Amino acid sequence: MDDVLTKIRQAFHDAFDVNPQLVSIDTAPDDITGWDSVGHLALASSLESTFGLSFDVDELMEMENVREIVRIVNSKLNQA
């Protein structure tokens, strides 16, 4: 999980220009400036590029915080 979280932190940096160290497993949209509906799409694009994955609408809707993002990314990586 550490490697996945590290890559997710980088995706947050790419999408929101935030210090990756400020992103934790407990980070939620209220913690990141710009993580609104439009920012969520930028984050999704960054995650897809980082991991070489694509997410469906249901998965995007479930990505309500970093913990859920980690869960979804791990699930997709384990399917590959």
C-alpha cells in the first residue's frame, strides 16, 4: 500500500500542486484546495496517468477520500 499511496500523493501534487507529504490516508476533499467537482476530474485524470488505469463513473463517485482512492486503485491493480 505504501507504494500506491506514494503514487497517489504524486497524483495529488500533479492535479492540485500540493505538497505530497500533506496527503494522508485520511485526506478528504475539504482538506485540499481545489478538490471540488472539476478538481475531482483533474485528479481522476492524474490517477489514470499515474497508474495506467481507467475508472468508470461508479468508481469515480466512490472516490470520496484518499482511503477510498487507495481501495479502488488496489482493487483495479489486483484485477490486472
